[in-house]
Amino acid sequence: MSEWAPRRFWQDAQTVPAEGGHTVTLDDKPVRTPAKARLIVPTQPLAAAIAEEWMAQGERIDPGTMPFTRMANSAIDKVAPQRAEVADMLAAYGDSDLLCYRAEAPDALVARQQEQWDPMLDWAADTLGARLQPRAGVMHAPQPRPALDALAARVHALDAFTLAAFHDLVALSGSLVLGFAAIHRVRPVDELWTLSRLDESWQEEQWGADEEAEEVAGIKREAFLHAARFYRLATGFQPEGRD
């Protein structure tokens, strides 16, 4: 038996200026979030991406094919009411950033982590004013408070929409530094995702790939790339193609 899904009830989806940004209408009826708030986003490019998702629906609505709509809903219904708490949660990643926890052996893995991760820590120090220190092993060691405070201030400066995207960039990669690198466009987003998978890639080289793990990683990679696209649209940047 197939799962029930609501039927398409509109012919056309349009973007419309609204107080505080832009909204999407379906045959002149405004789209609302699951919590019944009006779906108003900060930029026209983001509203256009959402409208395209609604126009692409078939006879029945498939939320799985509407990632821009889902993230906008999350920004309005979940992030906005508790923005400070979400920012605190993400800022805490700085004290246990993936890029700071290094292998003690073998030498080849140690060297690869230094070669690929140290430049990102140097960038964070130079650009974000936050020098995080690498540690050997997995035991937690606190990072310098000035560095954590500098990163936290930048996280708290994000609005609900950019914070929703930033949440996925950080949570999926395990790195606050890589999240900032993605929104600052330091390197192509897929390269930053590859950096977050350095340890897993090493293991695959030694023992071979696991099909199920590869499938899960592929899903996470697409979510990471999508979060970067959402961030850019939410800030008014109109990319010419996919990241």
C-alpha cells in the first residue's frame, strides 16, 4: 500500500515581495510553513528556488524533492524561535573541532592530516581571528578561550536563515572551521567535504570501501552541498551553476 501524500492543488508558483523579504504564492495563495507561519525568506533568489520546487511537483507532493522549502521551514519554525540556543550549540563545535584531533600513527596519516588540515586552521587564525590548536589522540583538551569567543561571536551574528544552513555545514562535517570556510567560499564546497572525510578515506584505502557506508556518505555529501547553496541564496548570491 502506498503512503498517503497530499495532491497538487495549484497551477502556478510565483515569487512575491513581502514585508521582510519575499514569499511564494501558489495560485495567489501564500505558502505557509508546517507551523502555519507565512513562508517569507530574505532574498528573491531563495524564493525563486523554493517556487521552482513547488512547480516541479507532480500530481502528489513529495517533500523529499523540496530541500530549499524544508530548510526555509526549519529556519522559520525551529531556528528563529531559539536562535541564540542554536548558535551556542554550533559554537561549541569549536572546542572539539574535527580538524584539531589528529592521529598519532601511522606516519603517513599524520602527515596527510597536517598537510590538508593545517592550512584550514591557519586560515581560521588569519581570517576569523581564532587560532585553534591541534592535539594528538582523541582525548578532549580545551581550546584557548579567546579563539572560542571569536568564533562564537561570528556564529551569533548569523540570522535564522543563514544559521539554518550553517547548522548543516557544521553538523555534517563535524567542523566549525570547515563550516566557516564553506560560507566564506575559501575553497570549492565539495573539496571542503572531502577534507571532512579524510579519516574515512584513509580507512577505505587500507581496507576497502563499504557499500552501505558509501551510500550514507553520499547522502550526507549532497546535504552539505545543498546547505552551502541555501546559504548563498539566503545572502543574495545567485550561483551560475551547482557547487
